[in-house]
Amino acid sequence: MSMVTSNSYLESLLQGQPQLPPSPLAWFNQLRASAVDRAGMLKLPTTRDEDWRFTDISPLAKLSFQPARAVSTLQAPDVERFYLDEAAIRLVFVDGAYMPQFSTQPNKARDLGLTVTDLSSTAVSSHGAVIEPHLGRHAGFQDNLFAALNTAFLHDGALVIVPRNAVVDAPVHVLFIATQPEVASHPRCLLIAESGSAVTIVEDYVTLQEGAYVTNAVTEFVLEGNAQVNHVRIQRDSTQAFHIGHCAVSLAHASRYRSVSVALGARISRYDLNARLAAEGAECAIDGLALISGRQLADTHTCIDHAQPDGISRQLHKCIVDGAAHAVFNGKIMVRPGAQRTDSTQSSRNLLLNAKARVDTKPQLEIFADDVKCAHGATVGQLDIEELFYLKSRGLSELAARNLLTYAFGAEIIDRIPVASLKQRLEQTVFEQTKRS
Amino acid sequence: MIHEDSKALLEIRGLRATVNGIEILKGIDLTVRSGEVHAIMGTNGSGKSTLAKVLAGHNAYQVTGGSITFEGNNLFDLEPEERARAGLFLAFQYPIEIPGVSNSHFLRLAYNTVQAQHGKDELDPLEFEDFVREKMKLLDMNPDFLDRGVNEGFSGGEKKRNEILQMALLEPRLAILDETDSGLDIDALRIVTNGVNKLATKDNAIILVTHYQRMLNYIVPDFVHVMQAGRIIKTGGKELALDLETRGYDWVGAEYHAAAEA
């Protein structure tokens, strides 16, 4: 991403935000200030940038976005429909603002031995020493405009700290709800899983309107030694919206990170997931599903960075593309010098349901160690005629058979979500979405 | 069982079919009446599986001549799913695996589709569960197979049982069993054929497509047809299968060609 000195669009975006109250933590204010500076120097990526080759976000620059207004009209039933039965703890943000009235009380998290709070809360000050080494340090913003913007607007956000050896069975649900058109919000999450702890976190982007807006999210996950984190990320933004998501995961010794991300919404979505296996024996499983139609574009860029020996990574990414939609997958596997006995597999499987649908898939292996096991593969195809015939020979109509097979293709990823009610709900959504009349 | 006055379910006349422009079926004539069991035997490549696929309506096979009437209707007017709903069933030689769709979901969809066709009530998942478990007993199948993906990771024998389970659910008028015996050990063969026998009535009919006589020890055919090079070259009773088992197929071909030359 190159630099320019003036960029009116970004200036307006930066100035559009109301003055954020300063934090009692000096480093926090400093972080924000340097992000503001950096954001002013970076420009919106174009298709001439290799990382954005297939994803033209120029429509984003054509829209004017207002600061989100404070929401007062939202009623509990509007929000409750998104709740998860299993979740013991829930943080709700509306157009980027923390909503304590819809969130579970902090003492509930304390009872479970967790710290779950809003980043702007005064509670954060008491965790300053724990947060400082991590907030904004994993999702770097030096070369990333969107991460810089998000950090510049750092105010509300989810903070989850799982203390040493704490095992939390019930998932933590972080729910971001979009209610206003033509606003930009900058959701932020920081999860610190201390050594030996285990937690499941659901990062959930939903909407109550069908207008255009921007969600620019940054998530940082820190897994200390032996920690186990399940991360479910669901993007169900409006099909007019822009969704830019950035997730950075740092894995310490023998820690295990499993993620399932599902992209259903947004006119243009881009999700960058960077997992750094920073110590020996770390393990990650990163699965994704993009299910898009119409004129949607869904771009997933992942980077799994094997920096130390004996790491294991597994990745299955699937795209189901209908209409004139366009899916992009770029999966980079980096095996650094000395990262011996790395064991990595990556598979990109894509289903095109329409002659106008398009997918660009690019596995990217960079291997600088000699004793490694790395396998990758990509397929792009249509529904299998033998499978269709089998279903039809049992009385299913052509349409019912196509729907069922399309659903099944996506179900393989949905099945990996470790939260039953969410899995069920998504299965239903996918089934409805693949059910074309 | 042959019944003199039973009506013809299936009438094939002069059927010709090609795949990728190559003629595989070169004039098949066959009449199947309700209550009957027909065995179609022949070596690999004789066209028996092609006949099965043409009957089920696979679009990779082009019919280039002849006619097929199923219960008085022109079969070629019907799509594969319409044939299934009309009561024609093909047990696949190689059942397809569909990961991501649970077997119970698939079985219920198929069952309800065919039920709806007959103006009968569909079953909800709970009702179906009870119903299908009962049917599974017929084939000595473990109910765990309901929760797995359709045929996913099933052994050859398990797949064949699952095919016959579908036959038991759909209660077709005409079932074509394409090499259902292949891949079955002797115990599984006994269970599967026993299940088929229980499903046979005087109102339906079965066509067994097989390479070997083995299955015919359990499901006794009324007619045995020998196929070679896309034609039925000999038809006989159940004893013909035993002859083939001891003498092989060559003599039938020789006899057919001698007769053709005479």
C-alpha cells in the first residue's frame, strides 16, 4: 500500500468521528494518536495492489458516511433474536457503540472466572498492564489503512481475558448490530487466553437494515502456552454493506486455535486472518465458508505463519457462488527457516452455481525449511451430475436435488461450529439461501 | 412368481441406446409382468448396467430407437424423478456418497416425495425416525447409519443395504437391482436378499442385474435372460443360471451365432 499526503475521502472519514474522550491510560491515547497519523498517510488500496488485485473497493470511496447517532429506539426484542442459547456471556454493540443494557453484567463473567468488558470501561484501566503488550500490537496498522482507521477510532470494543487454566464451556458471544445506513463503525475485539485456558468466542456481525454502511473490524487473539480457543466468526451484514475484517492471532507453545468463519452478507467483504504460530507445537485449524449471490463479492485472505518447529495447520475454505457474484480466496502458508516438522494442509473448494459466477483462488506456499509436510489443493466445479442423478432417481426434483447438494457442500463447514444453536440456525439460513425457486 | 393373468408392468421393444456416440444397446425386447422376478445376466460390457441406467433415465445415455412402456405410459416422457415417483426404482451398483446430508434427512425427503405423489401424508422427522428404524430391522442395519452422511464412509455391503432400505421405504412397483450382490459377503448377501424377498409381492416386480448366479440361490428368478453385446441372446428359467454357473457364457454366444447363421 503506497502513501499519499492528501486524501480527502479519508480526511472526511477521520474528521467525521466525534471527538473521542481520552483514556486514563497514556499508552492507549498514544496508540490512537499514532494510528490517526498513520491513517492520514495511507491511501485506499486499489486493484493495482497485489493484495487487492481481485477486490475493487472503489465503490466504498464514493459513499459519504456519517458518524453513527446514539441509538435510543432499539428494543430488546430487536436484539434478542440474535442471542445464542448456549452463551453465558454476551457483549452487544450497536453501530459500534457498547450497549450495556443488552449485554450480560460484568459480574456474571467474574463468576465464571473471566474478565469480559467493554474496552472503554474504567475496568480496562485495571487491566492496563495485561492489555498494553497486545492491543494494536498483533494487528499492525503500519501498512494497513483499515486497521489504522479502526485503531484511530479505538473506543468501545470487546475485551475478554481468560485467566490461567480457566476452562469456560459456554461460549462468549460478541454481537455487533448494524442499525443505521451510511455510517462507518469500527468494531474491536481483544481476547487474551492465558496459559492452559480454554474458551469459545463467537464474533457475530448482523444487521437490522438493508442499507449501505461500513463495518471495519479488527480482532486480536492472544493464545498463551497450551491455551485452546475456538473462534466462530459470522458475517451477516446487509447485502448493500461493506465489511472489512482483520483478525490477528498469536499462538504460543502448544496452543490450539480453531476457527470457522462464515461470510453470507455484504456487497463487498474482505476478511484477513493472520495466524502466527510463534512457538513450538502450536496448532491451528482455520475453516471458512463464503455463500454469496447476486452481485456480492467476498474476499478471504489468510496467512498461516509457521515461525517455529512442530506446528500443525489445517485449512478448508469453501465458496458457493451464485448469480454474478465473485469469491476470492488467497491462502498463504509461510514456513520460516527453522520451522522444521511443520505439518500443513490447505484445501480450497469452490462451487459455481451460475455461468456468471466467478471465483479466484490462490494457494500461496512459501517454504524455507526442509523437513516439512505441506499439502494444498484447489478445486472449482459445478454440482456433480452423478450425485444429482442419484437424488432424482429417488424422486427429488432437479431443483430440490440441486438445493440439497449445494446445502451439503456448505454444511461440511457449518458442521464444524462448536455451538449447536448457532450451527442449527446457520444450517437453516444456508438451506433457505440455497433454496432457489 | 408367474401369474398367467397378471398385467405387464414393463414392456421394452427394440430398445437401442448409445453412450458418447457408441451404441451399447442394440435392440432389447423384454416384458415384465407384476409378480415376476427377472434375472439379467451377462459378462462385463454386455450392456446390462446400461439397460438399468436407461430405465432409470440417466441423461448420459441416449435412446436411439425402440420404446419402453411402464404401466401403460411412455417411459421416455418421464424425467428420472417422475419415474421414481411412478414406482420405478434402481438400486445402484455404486451408490453415491453425499457428505453433508444426513442419511435420515435424505431418506425422509425421498420417502415424503413419493408419499406426496400418492396423496398420502408426509412424515415429520420424529414420525419418520420410528418408521425407518422398523424398516432397518428388515436389513439388520444399525440405526447409527441414519446420522451419518448419505453412504459416507459406508462399506460396500453397508451401501447395498442402504439401497435396499430405500427400496423398502419407497415400495416401488418395479425394482431394478444392479449388481446388488457385488461386494457382499455371504452373511450380508443372505440378509439383503432376505430383505428383498420380503418386499416382493404379486403386485410388484424385480429385475436382478447380476454377473453371478450366487444371488439367485436366494432370490429365485422366474426368468433368466443372458445379455451379450447389447442384446438378449437367450431366455430361460432359473435352471439356466445354474447352467451358466457351471458352463460359463461362451456356449450361449456360440449357440446364438449358430442359430443366426442358420
